[in-house]
Amino acid sequence: MISNTRTAQPDTSRAIAAERRNSMPSSSDCAAPLRAGPRTASTFSYPGSRALSATQLALLSALLFSVSPNAVLAQDGMMSEAKALLERQVEGTGREAYTPETAVEFKESDNVFLKSALAIDFTFRKATVTLPLYRGLSPDGEEVYYIITDASDFEYAKQMGLNFAPKLRHAADSPGAQKVMVEDGVITFKGNVDFSPEYKVVPGSPMPFPPKEAKPGAMGDLEWSSAVVMPSGVVLNVQMVTNASGDHDRLIEKDLESQTVTLSLLDGVQGGEPYYYHLVTDVSADLPAVLEKGVYTPKLALLAEVGKSMPADKSALLGFSPVLNGPTEAMDMKEQGFAASLANGGIDPVNIFPIDPDNENSSEENNYSPMWDAHVNMWTEAAMQAGKVRRINSFEDLKSLIDEGLVESAMISPAGEGNEFVFGLRPTNAIINCPVIAQPVLTN
């Protein structure tokens, strides 16, 4: 019997992200700072050269050390935009706007990635996160409320306490993104979400997957996308969670006065460890939107590019691997997969993820994105007959099972080229927005 019940509480020392597994150092870590020190003479020379005059030296220094005024203005604009959002978010709540100094101090063992989180409850199968709730406007000018979890710009993410997701920059000019207007820290969205449909899922029989009936509980219109392009050009991961039509299916509690919202988290596995807690906000296809309990958002399907997950790929997406037909008996943390979720009243499918958010790494090698490109796997008939089916605990574990011929691309994945990042598994053509919140060290 598993009993992992703990609410993350403030500690005396600030929580820091755990060491990134196999991450690369940022360019700022590798390069010595470049400084122009004070000159004691009016000329500078090197062997075989003429002495440079003070005027020539000044011109050379300007060329070497100047920063583009446009770049400075753009960065200032980004920071002003982020500041306006933060100040508007706490207006009238009595809370201070987020800064690294005012952030909640979680325990180091809680390994909280999303620094703007206000509280996290790690109760097994009932995990939740409480986040700041932002007020915005629908296309018709009605009040809506949303959360922000990730940003494509490093400094923007730092300022707002968000996960740094550099791959999101590739969504900026994509038809799968939503460009918005902002005035005085209030976003006016181009699209909207209808939360009024009733979520419904009925397991199949005799096998739970595919389900007999599956209806998403909320649907974005044709203009809605959670990949939001701000006027500054920064791409934010934004999810509307409440409006006049109702609430997100993962919303547990909201407080419009204090502007906070509590949402249910899902468990996953990464790096051989469980408790890879993440949200599911919206999904590009209807069936996985039901299985993951997210908003069905067709526009997400237009984000480029499925099956492309390497850092050099111009893709906003990152491959991961849900399991179709893993163990269904829900005990001792052995269950896994869509069939297990359907057979046990919607428990977490425990998907397999490749990496953590790497929020201190500003380099181009940082490959994190919350827009997960599903490459659903399934156990082969031979593996099932040999009694080999078990929980898959990491990407390395998945690779070894594929190499042994025990796991393959799921039958629901269309024919086509495999993705080398996911060891040749084919993309399922489903994008699942899963911002990662924390991966705590918990005692069984």
C-alpha cells in the first residue's frame, strides 16, 4: 500500500532545482566575462602594427563592445511587459508581485521547477498545485481567468517565476499559436474556451482501451491556443481555466478575490524516478484530451513539427511516450498506460518523459518544451505471452525494451517515419500540453 501524503511547506532555505540529468552548461557558465577596463594611455599597439589614436581606439571599442540599441529596447520591452502582468495579477489581493525574493520557499527535496507556484500537495493520486490566477478578456470583452507556466525567453521566465522553454520560440510564427493584445497588463485573447460540455468516458469491454465512449469536457474554438504570442514576441504557455461558461476539468478550487487557483496534477516517470508531477492543460486531439482530461484544442495540431525533437530541430515540440497496454492492476505503483487509467476510474497513466525543465540553462542546448509530442508505445504480443509486461521507468528503460523487441509503436500511431529522439517510435499526431511542476523525493 502506497502512502505518500505531504503538502509542500515553506522551509528555511530556498528550494533549488535538482541537478539536471545529462544537461549541458550554459554559454554564460563556459565563457569568461568580457570587460573593457580603464585605459591609462591614449594609444594601444600590438607587434607589427601602427599605434592607434585615441579617436581610432574609441571607434574600435564602440564596434567591439556596443550592444544593438534595438536589442536593448526589445529586452526592456519584454521586461516591462512581464512586470505589467505581474503587477496586474496581484492587484487588490494584498500579495506582493512575484520576484525571486518573494517566492514561496519550498524544501530542496520538493524539487519544484515552477518557482511562481504558491503551494503544492503531493498526496498520492490526489496531488495538486496552487498557482497565481491572471485576469484577461475574451474576444467579446468578457472576463476570463488563466494561468502562465512557461516562457520562451530566459530573462522573462526568470522575472515571472516560469519554466524556461526555449523551444516555444519556434511557435511564434506558427499557425498553431495565438497572437494576443495586451493593455496595462491585461491580455485580450483572440480565441476562447467552452467549458460547458460534460466530460464523459466509458471504458471498453472486455478490454478497457479503446473506450466505449469518450467526450472531452471542454473545447477551444478555432482561434484558441495555449501557445500565446505576446506583443514583445515572447511565447508564453497560457491556459484559460475559468470563464463565463465554466471551469477547467482539472480545477479543484478557485479564489477570484485572491486570484489563485488549485489544479490537479498527474504523475509520470523520468530518469528512473516517479512523481514527475505535471499539469495537463490542453490537447490537440479529442481522444487523448479525454484520456488526459485536458481542453480539446484543435489549433494545437498546427504547431510545428511532430516527430522532430532534437535541439537543432525548428520544432516547438518535444517527444515523450505514453504506454497503451501496460499493467492494469493498480497496486504498489506497478500500473501504467491508457488501459490502466481506463480500468481504474481515470488514475494517472504514468507517461514516460525524457528530461526535466532546465531553468538555469540559457544555452541553445536546452531542449525543454511543455508541448509534448506523443509517441505512444505498446508491449508486443511476444512480451505479453512471455510475462514481460511491467512499468517502464525511464527513457533509457524504454530504449532497452525497444532494442529487445518487447515494445514497439502503438497500433494507433499512423504509418510514417520514426523519431530518433524516441528510439524510432512513430509520432501519434497528438500534442499534449503538460507543463512540469515538480519531481519531489518522497518516501514510500
